[in-house]
Amino acid sequence: MKKLSDATFIIPLRIDSADRVRNIITTVGFILETFDAKVIIKEVDSQPLFKEYALPQITEYLEEKVNNLTHIFEESQDSVFYRMQIINEMLSLVETDIVFNYDCDVLLKEETYEKSAQMIRDGYDIVYPYGFGNYQKQVHVNDEIVSEFLNELDFSILDTNSNIYDAQYGHVQVLSKKSYIDAGMENENFKGSSPEDKERFYRFTKLGYNVGRVGDFVYHLEHSRGENSWPISAQKNPYMQNNFSLWEELQKMTKEQLREYYNTQPYLQKYK
């Protein structure tokens, strides 16, 4: 087994389709079968679908390795998925030096996880474990393909069912926990789907953190789109206008103003 015992994967989750169940089984199964890392999933929804539909299959696949998985369920009837707050709540529980801010639908090759974590150990504050541009493989899977992949752990199985697409700032970021907290964590003033991926990169860069990138592919397991996973233009999010107004405001700040803004956010008080 490859070792990432100094790393924790934090995965915010709302299951809005059957293929999302398959994807979270695939990603968590692969991570914990391959690495000695911790995984924290926080599911915020009207009912605990992960526990009912995904966890039994993950447990059967991983056996004792499932002990590295923590699942937290919070009941909510709100149609908006407050991703940034959920990530911060999980970040406050992390006990390792390295954090993977992780989307439930993505995979990387083993060596990509290892290279990214090593960059954090070597002094980077945040690492994007994929190239900028045509470095995403959109993978179209079914139950048979997923079962074959989990049995073989062979990425050529995914390669033959994929097409190349654009990648920029989302999917997964690898961070120093200390730097993540120092930089203001996730901005909880962004609510629902928003430009938070662009803002995170902009913030770490402008504040002078050591930002790195690995020129490998990120694999995205495609899925149908629920209310909280549509592209921004189609998202039914009552906060969208405020999100973009905030993004514009942050871009106008000087480095000193941006640092002051993130040092004084009220949401930080919850995690001290």
C-alpha cells in the first residue's frame, strides 16, 4: 500500500443522482484501498443516502480499511448546498498536516497524489494536481466499468472510456493545513455554486503563498446534474448575484486589504 498517512481527504457530499452514489463508492474505495490516508465525508441533505446506499458497498470492498473513513451526516431541507461552510467544518476536524480538498467525482493516478503531497512537504502551500488546460479526462462509466476498475485499479480502463476536456482550478486541491487556515479557510460568504475555485487560486497567489501545479491528468467521473451541480449559468441559486459581486470586490483589493479582509471574517470565530 502506498502511504499518505500525513494526509486527510475532505469530501463535501450531497447525492443528487444514482451515478453520484456510484462515483463516491469508486473514489473513496480507490483512495482507501491505495493509501493509508484518512477520509472525512460530510453529507448535508434531507436524508443520509450515503449511509444507506454507498457505505455498505464501500465496507464490503475495503473491509478493515474502512476504519480510515469518517462519515458525518447533517440533516438539512435547504435546497442550497453550502459547500464552503461544509469544507471548513471538516477542515476543523483534520489532524494531519496535508489536506486534500476533494470533489466526490474525481480520481488521480497514484503517483499524482504522491507527487502533490510531496510538494506540500517540500514547502508548497497549495498544489493543483493537474495541468492547466486540456488536462481533464471526462470518464463515462457504468457499474460494469467501475467494478472492473476497482478490481484491477488500472487507469487504462478509464482512459478507454474518456474524452479530453478543460481543467483549471476545481476538482481537487492539495494544501498545507496550516496555510489553509492562515489564508482564511474557505470563504463562507460564497454560498452555493459560485466562483470560489477561481477566488481560491487568486487569493493564494495574491497573498504570496507558494502555489504549485502538477502537469498530470485529473479524471472526472461524469454524472447527471442535480440542482446543486449545474453549471453556473443554469444554477438555481438565490445567492449567485451576491457571489459574483463579492468576487468582483475581492479582485479590486490590494494585497494588504485582502489580507485584512481574511484576517477579520466573522466566520473564522467558529473554528478558533
